[in-house]
Amino acid sequence: MGDQQHGDGQYAGDGQYAGRRRNRRFRNRDQGSPDGGYGQHVDGNATFAAAGGDAAPADLAQLPSHIIDSLCKVLVCSREVIELTVTVLCAGGHLLLEDVPGTGKTTLARALGQCVGGTVHRIQFTPDMMPSDLTGVNVYDQRAQRFEFHPGPLFADIVIADEVNRANPKTQAAMLEAMAERQISVDGVTRRLPEPYLVLATQNPIELEGTYPLPEAQLDRFMARSSIGYPTRDAERAMLLGEHAGEPLTDLQPVCTTLELGEVLRQVRAVQVSEPVADYIVSIVRATRERDDVRFGASPRAGLNLLAMARARAFIRGRDFVTPHDVKTLAVPVLAHRLVPRNMTGASASAEQCERIVSSILESVPAPDAGRSAPVKSGATPRAVRSR
């Protein structure tokens, strides 16, 4: 459970040094530091500072594309999956990957953390895991005559939750506050988590014995769900013959810092959405609740997440406004895992069924004209548009 990876790609265990290093980062919260609990901490290429710190990137608008290009050079999964992962990161959400073992789910998360120069903690979930194994505990220091907080693996920039459906429901619930509120409460003390904060959870859809299916409340916390799939024949051959076969991240260099990525998230939230596009999102979400073959449709949170993802996609493509095509492209990965069909025939079959339902809704709900979807701003110069 305690594997930890830092920006330089090296691992450190949960030994005494690692505990002291994490404690220095979060101890200020209990001591009432004026910066809200973080001060400044340098870990590899990651830089944490108080909210509102100034970053000086060369071009923030290009950072997501640079991250995508860097990941595509070292990973064999499709560019579509990489783009979706980076879009979730820029939208400030969390991603659920459902796929068979060995397809590179963990490698994708490690590569993403290495690209943004942040800390990556990997959690291997097991049925006997307790909530304190994730959040951390207070340990009494006899020399100091006081309790000292030891942060758990949820305190990181990117958290890899491997086989999350193997954990018991009580432990799964411990992740809810961290995913939704970006904070963790232990013994009456609430500690803020860094921004950006991404939980990338994986689960194996073909092995159900000894697992606890994620409840709908927790599935709704994931902004999107996707699968990596098997690589193409040429990609798999190149992986075997590569210079760093088995460890593709050796030459992967950081593209940005977490401070710069945090500024990207703030700019993504400023991407404009017109009333016709907002109405289009509402129509799609409401259509999931009005079908006879759906017991429970998408929640209002689903509409907010779809808008956040559409804003991130528009930003990545160099636009400062959302188009209907952004919404339509992301509707299936954002909405499908939130639906509960009336006739469920198994976890994997249900996922495919829900994706077909969302695709059918997209065909039936008319999209607004592209000309009506772009907000009109007087005296504004639009950013250069790269591609749809």
C-alpha cells in the first residue's frame, strides 16, 4: 500500500524518513501557520505554496498539449485516453479506469505525475484495509509529549487507487471527503489537500470474487470513466523493442510544476459557456432521467462535471468558449457510469448498456448551432484555435 513515487521517478518506502518528510509538510496546519497549513515544500520537481502564489510559465495555454504530447511519446495507449486523462486533470476531477490487468493503468498515472512534477502515491486496496490506512493517524511522541500526525497516502498530488473495488465499503467511504471536498478530517482536525488533486482509480471488471462494487454515491464522485484497452500490434511491437522496455518512464521529463498547473485550472474555470450550450447540457442530463430503460438518471452534479470537462477541452484546444461538439464528445465518459439501468446483467454488461443509452440520447437531443454557441465579447481578441 505504501509505494510512493516522486517527480524524479524514484520510489521511497513508508519508513521513518518518509514519515518525517511528510510530517514537515502538514505539521504547520496544526500550528496555525498564516499560510493556511502548507507554507512551502519542495519535493523533487513539485512545489507547494500558499494559495495565490505567482507562477511564471512560458505559456499556460500550451501546457496541457505539451503534457499530452510528452505522454504519447512514452506510453502505448491511445491518444484519446491520454487526452481524456489530462482533460480530467485540468477540469479538477477524478478518473475511474476499468480494464483488464496489465494494460498500463498504473503506468499512465505514474507518467502523469512525473510530467507535472508532483508527488504520486499508489494504494493497493485489499479487503482488510482500514480508513486510517488512507487518511493517516495521530501517533503519540513520547519525547515531545504530544501527538504527531502521520499523513496517509491520500496526501499527494496524484493518488493511484489500484483495484479500489477490493476495499470494504467503510474504507471506500473514507475516500469520499478527499475526492469531493479536497480535505481530510482526522480526530477533529481538517487538513486541506493540494491543488490540483487527482484520484485515478482502477478496477478489474472481469474478476468479481472478493470485491465490493462501488456504490452509486461514490461512482458519482468520479468525473469520468474510461478504459485503456489493448495496444495495437505495431504499438505492442514497439514496446517490446524499445530502448527502455519494461520501464518506459526513464526519459520522461517534467513539463510543468504543480503551481503552473494550478493556474491552468483557474483559467479553465474562466472559459465561457453560452446559454444555448448550457441548455444543451441540461437537455442531455434530463433526458437520462426520462427514459423507460433507466431507473436512476444522471444527477445535477453530472451536469456540472460535463460543463467542467467541456471547459477543459475547449481550453486545451485554444478556445475561450465551449461548443456543442465539446459537450457531445465528452458526454459518454462523463455520464455513462452514473446511470442505473432497469435491467442489469452484470457490471461490464451494464457499462456497455449505459454507454449505448447515452449515445442514443446524443442522437435524439438536437445540438444548438455553432454560431449561437460562441459568446459575443466586445473588444476581445479570441485565442488562436488549434483544432476541434
